[in-house]
Amino acid sequence: MKIKHTPEDIINSLEGIGRAEPSPYFYTRLQAKIAKEDNGFVISYLKLLMKPSYSIAVALLFILINGYFLMTNVVQENTFDENTPNIAAEYVQQNLNPYENLTETP
């Protein structure tokens, strides 16, 4: 195999290279595309969601809804129908320890 280019030829080939220039009106077209994308519905909706005031309001709404459901569950009492036997009512009110040994050894 015969080498066509020597290392000196390759290094010297970079001497005439200049800075790359964009085509004319590149930045104008780029700014127009960015402005066009900003007008979309999805982009405007996402901008609304990213505002801190909106995010805090949504978080407070969820906290209020959660507090409401917690308070309504606390207020409700254990009510039993008249048909429920007394043994079932007593069983529900007992505080049973699952680790307590209920069997007595002789």
C-alpha cells in the first residue's frame, strides 16, 4: 500500500480554513420559528402550569379536599343497626393485640 498523503500535507491543509458563517437571514428565520411555536395552545397551557401562583393554588386545593375527607371520616361514628347483636358491637370495640397469646397453656 502506498500512502497518498503525508502527515505534513494533512497538517498544512488546515491552514486556509476560516470560521464557519451561517447563511444570510439565519437568525431572523430562527427567531420567527421560536415566535411561531410560542403561539401554540399546548405551550401557553404549560406556561400557565409553570407559574408558582397556579401551582400553589392547586396544591392548596388538594390539601383542602384531603382535609375535608379526613374530617368527614372522623366525624362519622360507628353506628350499628338494631339487628346487629351486642356481641358484634363489643367485638368491634375491643382493642385486640394480634401478638397476644390467647391460648392458655396448662
